[in-house]
Amino acid sequence: MGNLLIVDDEPDILESLEEMFKYESGLDIDVYVAKSATNAVRLLEKIKFDVVMTDIKMPGMNGIEFGKKLRNEMEEKWTQIVFFTA
């Protein structure tokens, strides 16, 4: 079993992705969501994720800045990052 973190500031998209990976994908994974990169950082301090999916365009810390933070400060907390945008 793996851990997936999805980060997006748009509630409808976040909910849709969460449902898709939790219930429709058939994958044996635990799915976590965060409404901002700041909230995602808090989760990353507690949980090791195998994959982090993040929106690029978000207020505050955008997805690219968040990805750089992961690379520079939290490298041991994740394995892969996937960027997406509407």
C-alpha cells in the first residue's frame, strides 16, 4: 500500500481527484488531500508519501515553489511529484 497526496486550492477538483484515486482507480493506496501548499507541508512533516500531485497555479506558494521546497528541504518525505494545471 502506498500514500498519495493531492494538493489543489479548488475544492471541486480536489474532491474529484480524491474520489477518482480512492474509489475508482482500483489501486491499493491511501489518499490524502491538502487545500494549499502550506497545508501539504504540514502533512509532509508527519507522513511519507510515495507520490505528491500538485496544481501549479495556487495562491500563496504555487506548485512550482512547493516542488522546489520538497526537493530542497523535504527530500526524504516523498518519492515522485506530478504537476498538473487546469
